[in-house]
Amino acid sequence: MAARPTAKRSPRRDDGGEHPSGDPRFKLIDRTLKRFQYQQDALIEVLHTAQEAFGFLEEDLLIYVARQLKLPLSWVYGVATFYHFFSLKPQGEHTCIVCMGTACYVKRAAEIVASLQAEFGVEPGQTTPDGKLSVATARCLGSCGLAPVIVVDGEVLGRETPETTLSRLKALLDTSQPEPMAG
Amino acid sequence: MNRADLENMAQREQERQQGFRCRLLCCASTPCLSSGGTAVADALQDEIARRELNAEVQVVSTGCMGPCSRGPVVTVQRQGEPDLLYENVTPDAARRIVQQHVQGGEPVQEHLLPLDIPFFTKQHKVVLSNSGLIDPERLEDYVARGGYSALAFALREMTPEEVCAEIIRSGLRGRGGAGYPTGLKWDLVRKAPGARKFVVANGDEGDPGAYMDRTLMESDPHRVLEGMAIAGYAVGAEQGYIYVRGEYPIAAKRLERAIRAAERRGLLGSRILDSNFNFRIDVRIGAGAFVCGEETALMASIMGRRGQPVPRPPYPAQRGLWGMPTLINNVETLGNVAPIITHGADWFAGIGTEKSKGTKIFALAGKVATTGLIEVPMGITLREIVFDIGGGIPDGGTFKAAQTGGPSGGCIPAQFLDTPVDYESLRALGSIMGSGGLIVMDDRSCMVDVAKFFMEFCMDESCGKCVPCRVGTVEMYELLRRITDGSATPADLATLEELCVMVQETSLCGLGQSAPNPVLSTLRYFRDEYEAHIRERRCPAGVCSLDQVPVLEWPDRLHAQALAGNGSISGEVN
Ligand SMILES: Cc1cc2nc3c(=O)[nH]c(=O)nc-3n(C[C@H](O)[C@H](O)[C@H](O)COP(=O)(O)O)c2cc1C
Ligand code: SF4
Ligand code: SF4
Ligand code: FES
Ligand code: FES
């Protein structure tokens, strides 16, 4: 992961920021780049946009962002890996985030994680081999009054037990059709 | 817009609201929404439309009202009558509320939550005074309750020096953890030489189990923005940043909207309220790193870098963002600013204790009957919070400890329930006020496991820059893990204690320096639980499984003697 492409491939940034692949999602990144006038300080904002558009930060994206901001790739990589929010691996079709904050911990959120591990064979941070389900943990989702809290595909659910979580997820995975890949 | 326009706007909005015979305020904060709040609001709207009451009855989506575990909650305001609050509202109950209560009949008794219970009467809402009463997405709602008049007053009637003096006199201290006097910090930044200066609102709120800042940003975003603008005027800054945790997308979105609305009306931006003061605010979204709440790391993150702390001094007040003097305050601290300017420093200093003025918001969670967000005067006792406001321990459990201050804090045992909650008293007990997470634990919580939980947190969140923290937290976690799985020896406990002191004294930033606190405070009050795990291989709370066998590093004979010295095991080792 050296700063391989930065120096050679981008002599100047006068290409208007267009990505050669023509993938329209790069337009979103370009818009953010322009909004911040290609300032290097905007790196995190740009990575947020990139992850929103693509779902995760593939190497190609990091290279593109590094070139546009004239930063060494190692720098961009260092920032992307420092923050938990950025993911360098693709996410599953569905996601289940279990809150492991203090309030949820006191209400035994660990048992929910254990049950997910037992049922789907995934540790937090992993995706099932069929790419259907990603499991993650979070540090307090700010709904502590309803602990333990989980988030399934963006929906916050409170007062969960291992049983309710499992049945919810099983129902979700059963009904989900084998769709064409998003994007 | 000038001051007169502001007053006009407030008046027009008040009249508009009085034009409704009845207003239904629905909590639309995350906890209530996740217990079915959306369906309730829809049911209310449907029923009102069905009965063609749209002109006389208004449904408003508000921020959090406090008793989150009893959500979804709905407040009914009828002209000329005191407000009534409904709890656990179902769509069905919502329809009945419209049919009966709104139409002039009796309230729907089963869902009524009386407002004269200690949960409400013991609270004192200063920062949250609008939360749950206004639509956070409408500037007019905020202005109608006196919003931006403190900014207008400060700009016209006060010099920056006077604003700082007022905040100093109020005795306000930082709500982000350390409790540094806010006015003094403002004055330092005001006096610091610099071509440009910045104001940063710290909305990172990394402490697990705490959600005060999120609620304030979501429920009353303009309150924070007004506080920032007043701070900007006081210190001479023209640019502010509000750093919002990545996990709080709704808060970020509402703040963005609020900023745009305020800019459109000339309440932010250039020549604010026809004065010579310019102030812009930008939102920065965090990316999930606890250490970014630390002020130097936060600044690095705003500048797009890895959020790793640097040694202080120089303090941000001298050299902050891009090397310029920077004021960093917690979101809740800034939420106190407008009321202080409006009501005066003396009014504020009249609330709370001698050294801790004003109120504090706590996120009351864990094993209490009513969990939620509360704002109480400083100096209230823990007992009042847990038993009066929170309604005590459910399911017949007994109170064991209250954890305050998150991973930097500690546990307070039952014998100190009557301690007043203020900065000094909590510190004397080996805990801290912290940002305001207050987790109640009953006799089914194992304190060693709690310490392990926080150590795992610190280990994961250590930024890795300095060795004592990076390696020390891993070592301490490993020792705690051994204690909870039964494989620890008495020597391990001694090592753990030594490590605590070492990590505390040699780490670079607050994360490492305070990481041992939960261990030290549980050792201080619950040492017998540690000993029971190690010597009797028993978890008094029944949480740990203790299925590992100790790996003895000493000859068996010596180990047996050591154990016998304690008297709990009679010399035999398996
Ligand atoms: C590891 C660590 C995490 C912190 N997290 C936060 C936080 O999430 N929110 C916050 O306001 N302050 C946090 N602080 C404290 C800030 O560094 C800073 O003192 C505070 O924002 C100052 O604001 P105040 O004077 O208004 O309290 C943290 C400190 C440390 C050492
Ligand atoms: S010591 Fe390790 S972590 Fe630190 S910069 Fe070098 S490679 Fe990175
Ligand atoms: S104490 Fe921990 S978090 Fe702070 S700088 Fe050192 S390694 Fe990073
Ligand atoms: S601890 Fe889980 S939501 Fe706060
Ligand atoms: S979220 Fe509705 S009362 Fe707190």
C-alpha cells in the first residue's frame, strides 16, 4: 500500500474531476470535491460521500480520492482505516447492528450477539458467505431507554431479546428475493 | 432581519399557534419512533382529517419529552387548560384521544401519565426547556419561544468582554466532562492574538449510554446554533464548526436545515441582525472514533486527518484549528448560553450548588423503572434521581451501583446514594460527572465484568499513538478476562493494580489517563467480588461462567500457602 499512483498518474488536476469509468456515482464524489474546492481538509467528507455512493471504500475509490486531493494514498488509507465508520469490505444485503453500549450491555446485549453467532456463524464485523447478512456492533445508538437496541437495515428496534432478533432476521432473510446486485 | 423583525416573527407565530383550539405534540425522537411513534402520528392525522378538524387541531412532531421508555408519548395542549401527557400511545389510543379528549370530552385515562409525579416535578428544565414543545424543523417555533433574542440582545447591548464577564459570573462549567469554567475559557480565546478564530461545538458524544447531546441537537438545534453565535461574538470568531457523531444522522440533518433557515433570515451568516457581526457555521460529521471527542483529536478530525491527540499545551485556546485560537465547548454547555444571556447570570447562579451552578442533563438508563432523559439541578442526590425520578429498581432487584462518566468514570455504591450530584462530590467518590450517562445496576450485575466491559471499550478505542495506553489497555483487559473466566491468580490482581497506576500516569491523553478509572473504582468498593472470582472461583452476581482453570506460575506449595492465608480455601488446590 505505498503511494503508488499519486505522483505519476496525476500530473495535474485539470480533468474536471471526471472519472474515466463514467460510473455516475463518481459524479457524487466530484460534487463534494468541488463543494470543498479540492481542499485536503475535506478528506473525511469526501470519504463519507464515497462510502454512501458505493457502499464501501474499494481500493480504486481510495486511489481516486487520493489523486483528486493530491494526497499520498498512504495518507488516505491511514484515515480510512482509522475511523470505524469506513468499511473497506463490501457489506451484505441486509445489516444487523447490535448496540453494545453500557445501557445495552447491562440489559444483556451480549446474548443477542452470541445468538447471532450461533445461528448464522458470523462474528461482529463479518458478512455471511452468501453475502446476505452483515453483523456489526455499535457503541451506543442513543436510544438507551429502550435497551437492548438493534438496527436492522436502518430501522432502530428496542427491547430486543435473542429470540425476537433471530425471528426478525430469519423472516427478513427468507422473504428477500435473490435480487440483482444493488447499483 | 433586525430585532424588530424578530419580535414580529415571534408574535405572528404565537398568534398562529393560538389560532388552534388544540395542539397535539407527538414525540418524534428516535426512541419514541422506534417504539411505534410514526404510526401514532399517522393515526392522529388520519382521525383529524376524517373529522375535518384540520383548521382547529394541529399535530406537531417534536423532540424528546423525557420519559423515553414510556414512549410513544403525546402531549395534548388545549386552549385554556393545563397540558396533559399520554404514554405508551398506540394508533388505537391515538384515535380515541382525538374522538374523546380533543373533541372536548374526558381524557383517555388508561394512557395518561400524570405530570405531578416526581419524574417531572423534580426536574428543572433550562437547556431542554423547548425540547418536546417545539417542532425542531421550524425556525418560527423556536423564535416564538424567545429564540435568537439572546443573540440580538448581546449584539446590541453588550460588548464581547461583557458577554464573557456574564458567562464567568454565571458560574457555568463545561458539560463535556472536565468541568472547566466556561467563561474563563471564552475570555482566554477572546484575548488570544490571532488573525482568525474558530468556535467548535463538540457533539461527538462518544460515551456509551449517553444521549443528551444527540437529543438536544435533534430536539432544539437552533438553541445550539444561537449559543455558538453568541460564543463567536464573545471571542471574535467568524466561523464555527459543529462536529456531530456519525451515528447521529438525524441530528446532522436537522442542524444543516436549521443553519440554512437561520442564514436565510439573517440570523447567521453575514451582518447578523443588521449588526457588523458575521458568523458562519458548518456541520462536520464524525466517522466513529471515540477518541475524536478529545479536543485535539477533534480538531485533527475536522481538518480531515486521523483523529489522534497531541500533547497540550499549547491549548486550543492558543493554537487550535489551522494554528488559530479555537474555542471548543460541549453541545450542552452551549445550550446553556442563551438562557444565561436572557435571564442573567444571577438567575443561573441561583440554581445548583456553590461550585456547580445550573442544571445537568442525564441519560438515565439501566435497571430503573423509567429510563429517559432528565434535567436536574446540580446538587440533587443520587437517591432522588434513581428512586424518585427513575421510580426505583424494577423486578424486585436491589440497587447495587450507579455508573457515571462512562469509560472515564466510576461506579458509586449504595452507601453513597445520598451524596449530592456535583463535580466535586462525584470526584471525591472516585467517579466523575462526565458527560451525563447514568447507568443504574442492580444485584445481577457483576462489577468485575463491568470493569472488563469498559476496558474492552478503551482497548478498542485507543488510538494507538502512545504505548502505555495501546499496550496497557490490552494487558489490563487480558487480566480482567482471566479473572472473569476463572483462570487468574492473586498475582494477577496485583499486576492489574500496578498497571492501573502506570497507565494513568503515563498516557498522553484523557482516554488513557482515565481508562483505569472503572477498574480502580470497582476495586475500591467491590474488592470482595474480585477476590471471590480469584480465590473462590465464584461470581457473586452469577454473571461469569468461570470455566477456565488457573495457570499457576508458582510452585503448587507456595500457591496453596497464599490461598490458605486468605482463609477462604483450606490449603487444597486442585
Ligand atoms: C477520550 C476523550 C473523549 C471525549 N469525548 C467528548 C465528547 O464526546 N463530547 C464532549 O463534549 N467532550 C468530550 N471530551 C472532552 C473534550 O476534550 C473537551 O474537554 C470538551 O469538549 C470541552 O467542552 P466543555 O468545556 O464545554 O466541557 C472528551 C475527552 C477525552 C479525553
Ligand atoms: S509503528 Fe506501526 S502503527 Fe505506528 S506508524 Fe509505524 S507501522 Fe504504523
Ligand atoms: S492515551 Fe490512548 S487514545 Fe490517548 S493518545 Fe495515547 S494511545 Fe491515543
Ligand atoms: S447503550 Fe445501546 S443505545 Fe445507548
Ligand atoms: S424519545 Fe420520546 S420521550 Fe424521549
